[in-house]
Amino acid sequence: MKRHLQNLALVVGALAVSALGAEGVARWLDKQPMWAVPLVSGTMPDTAVSADGLPLASGVSRDWFQTSPPPLPNRSTPPADWQHAVDAYWAAPPRQAPHFGLLLPDDMFKAWNAAFVGEPCRHPMLSQMPSRRLYLFDPADAAPRPIYRYMPNATTPAGLVTNEIAWRGPPLRHRKPNTIRIVFVGASTTVEAHESPWSYPELVGHWLDQWAAAHGLDLDVQALNAGREGTTSTDTAAIVRNEVAPMRPDLVVYYEGANQFDLSSIARGADGGLRGRTTVPVESPSWLATFARYSSIGVRLRSALTLIGDRGNGREPEKPAYTIEWPTGLDEADPDLGNPSLPVNLTTILHDLDDMRTVLRGQGAELAVSSFVWLVHDGMVLDPLRGRFIWEQLNRTYWPWRYRDMARLAAFQNRVFEKYARQHDLPFVDVARDMARDPGLFADAIHTTPTGVRVRAWIVFQQLVPIIEDRLKKGAWPTGSTAERWPTFAPRTVSLDCRSRP
């Protein structure tokens, strides 16, 4: 008996060593830290890129591309109860709430707008918080937008670090007479994945510091990130009005083009719209989804299983027949911005841009508009493993829209943004023009990998340099003003013991 137990122990030990070795190889291939728990990212391996061939502004060194900001001094250990809440979430993920989507772990560590939430126990999504508590803030204008803010001075279990006013990034610096303050606004493609080491505004700010030092400029260039995921242009307009404008920025850069990207207004016969596809790929079991958070082997298994429904070929699946009916009188090449039938919610977005522009102009600040990058084109074929998240987003989140129609409307949206900037004499940052459509740079169809974030930040940096040079030459910047009002707030906590309520 003793000998059998010894043999069994040897077999189990050998299997454990083999499993650890296989996981080590997978992590090496996926460029994951060997001892990261959970993984740094659930995506497949990143792509190595240099600055060669990328745009370069005058007076900029390509050597800067590989440099990074210093570690955040305000990063701390997440509260133990927050980590316990994440563990509870993965043990029993909440169900999806109709019209609100799925509650995600990071949603437990946000301060939600009390005017948006209403009665917490009656909210179809927020009432399901595994932590059984909800953080709220009371908006000064009693309006339901923005729907949430991050918690101030916090580090979440996912790795998001916030400052005094609950924006992503390092502690704030007060304005000085030589300050140039640039605030970046938008949704998830601005704040970036919470586990990402840097957002694109942080990289842009780092390189602007190097540029100013290299040219002997006595400037305090501040690049601040007011983005937050899941928001619309209406949320962003409220953020600019209530949070950004009091900070007295010199320039506000708007980058967003996905959260309101809905073709329903011009698609005829497309039953279902964005409500989800009727034939979905094979779903991976919940245990495998959890395994993929901690193991590169799990990531690969989950990718392979998901793509069984696509027969593993990475091609666009067959979609229901529908037709695009272009609005009468709307010139696709040179759109009339006043046309009330602008597709993909552009009428609403332009109204919100008007709101931002007006508020900022009252503060002596400028609004800059960016083109938005989509990875989609007709006939696109993706690597079955590396392109899994791209494929899944295009063919599930944006079902039933065909690739060619999405690419057409993405290009049209950017023409609208460019014309809007031209009509109102605003800086236009053309990210889509210079961003390579390399699937290795994309985590999905709109979000980029850490290397993709760096490339996108480099493109923005190159286009901001001549704007700053122009304002310096004209004497418009720095303004010399030190006026500012930090939009701090005090979140409050409410219990979600909803079972004891009527």
C-alpha cells in the first residue's frame, strides 16, 4: 500500500511539473510575466513595434518611442474587501440585465450617479452587486449624467489607479503660470483597460515632457485622462461641463466612435439590431473563463473552443439579409452636418460636441476632435487564435452588421468629425489616417494592445506637437492663468441588502 501511494505521488508530481512547464512555455510565447496572478491581459500575444515608419514631427526623436512614464507614486494595495468582492464575483457571476448589459467586476468600485441609479434595489444591474453595497455620488446639477465616476485616490484589484478627482493617473499638479494643460476625454479607448500599464494620454504626456526639455522650454505640460469606459458623448459632455472645465484646461481632446455606433436607423430588414446574434459561437463554460484569467493555456483553450462555432476559419460568418437605405439628400463624401438623418447617432454626437465646445470656449480653452480607429474591412480574415476577441466583438456585439457596412460607416463618421473640426476651426487629430490596421496591435476591433496603445499615443503626440508650437509662437499658450477648481467629491456608501426591502 505504501509503495502504491509513493508511485501515485510520483505520477502526480510528474504531472504537476509537466503542467507548470507547459504553462511556463505558454506564458513565454504570450509574453506574460511568469508569476502574474491573474494574467496581465486576457488577450493573445502582443506585437513588437518600433518607431521606424511611424509619423515623426519636427524636433522629435524616434528614441523616445520606447521610453515610458515613471511608476505611479499613488499606486497602492487594493483594499482586501475589494479583492474579496472580485473573488465572489467570479465564483458566481451575476446574470445579464436587459437594456443595461452585464455587471463587471470593476463596476463594484465605481461611484454611481445617484440621479441615474434612483432606488438601488430596483436597478436591474446595480442591485446585483456581489459586494452587497453601492458607492454613490450626488451630482451638483442633479442630472443623471455622467452615470458614474471612479473612486478617488484608489487602486482597484484590476490595477486602475486614480488621483484626487478620480481620474486615471498620477496625483494632480496645480496650475502654474507656465502650465499647458491638455485633458483627454472619451470612453474605454481613452481610459484604456484598467490593467494596462499606461493609457495613451499618460504616454503622450511623458513624450511632451521630453519634447519640452529637449527644446529648453520652461513648461509644465500636464496631460490628464478624464475618460471612462461605457460612456456616450452625452456623458462626456457632462464630464467636460462639470469636471474638465473647472480645471481650466488649454486643450481638450475628444476620441470616441464606438459606443453609439448603431446602424439601425439606415438598415432595413436587419431584425435584432444590437440585441445579439441569433446563432452564436459555442460558449466556453464558466470554469474555463475563470481558468483563462489565470493561465495562458486557459486563454488558448477558450479561444479554440469559442471559434468552433466559426469552424475555426476566422472569416466573417453568414449574416441575415438587410439593405442600407442611405438618407435622402445626404452626400456621403461631403456630408451636411445639419442633416437630421445623420446615421450612427452622429446628430446626437455633434450636439454634444457643440455643448463641449461652447463650455470650453467660455473658459478660453479649445476642443480638438480625433478620428476614430476601427479594425474592420470587407473580406477580413482573422487568425483563429490571435484574432478571437476581434472576431467575437464584430460578430456578437455588433451583430448583424456586415464588415463592409461597418467599415463604410466608420469612414463616414470620421469624415463628419473632420468636417466638424474644419467648420468650427478646431484642431483635428487624424489617428485613423496613420494607425496601422495590424490585428496584432488590437485587443478587439476598437481597443488596442499595450503596444497598440503606444503606437496610437505616438501618432497623437506627433500631431499635438505642431499645435502646441503654433500656440506658443502666437503667445496664446501658456496663458499665465493659475485659476482652477478641482472637481473633488465625497462618495457615500449604501447597503444593497435588498432582500429585506419591499
